[in-house]
Amino acid sequence: TCKKLESKHDLGYVGQVTHVKVDPILQALDNGQMPILSSTASDDLGTCYNVNADNVASKIAIALGARRLVYLSDVPGLLREPANPSSLLSSLAVNEVQPLKDNGVISAGMLPKVNSAVDALKAGVNRVHFIDGRMPHSILLEIFTDQGIGTEIVHS
């Protein structure tokens, strides 16, 4: 469920997640199914809202007690220099995130992703990964190799 996002400007039907119903997700998993979830939610009156997909992923990971959260994007991960793919930050501690935001290294479209990742880490998720979903086998390469291919943020 969600509520209308409060903002200086009326954003229309944009909401923020207030509760995740885990039972349908767990039931699908127990039945060997892969749940596919959209980034829409309804409020208590049934009004449907668009909600930020990164926040939805974070809230679901928190509600399920997930150990890892993986974000797939069209960039290799967090980059020290946004125009330079070779400036990939392969691993960060959560306490290193704020200075990178303050210095503008993490900005624009990566801000909501990173903010939701930090929320997940603070709520008990062990690791959050940012990887390039365009790369074949990217999840396997990130999770099951020593070096990985994207950025992971961990507690320390």
C-alpha cells in the first residue's frame, strides 16, 4: 500500500510505499513461481499511484528480510566520474556514501537508487549491488565471482 507523496508541487498520482504485503510474494515463491512486481500501489481508498521502483525494491527487500538487494541499470555501477566507466567504485561501506553525495559523485538518477539502498542496509539488508543489466550473466558475475562487475555497498 502507499500514500500520496507530499511535495511542494502537486505531482499528481505519485505515491510512496507505506506497507508491503509479503504473503502473496511468499506464496508465489513457495509455489516455485517468480513474482513480477510493478511500481504501482494503491492507497487505503483504492486509488492507484505510481511509486518509485527503487523504493519499491528496497521496501520489498526489507519486508522479506532479504540478505541482498540487486539493482539492474544501464550503467556499470556507481562511477567516481560519471562519464568514465573505468572509474567504477567496486565496493563501498555505507558510511562512505554520504561524502560521495556531498561531493556530487552520486547525483541525479543515482540518488534515489542509492538512497533506497542505504535505507535497505539500515533496515537489515546485508549487501546492495548496482550492476549493468545489459551485460549477459551480470547477476551471476556480480554475486558468484570474487571481483564482481558492479558496485556493492555493505555495512562496513
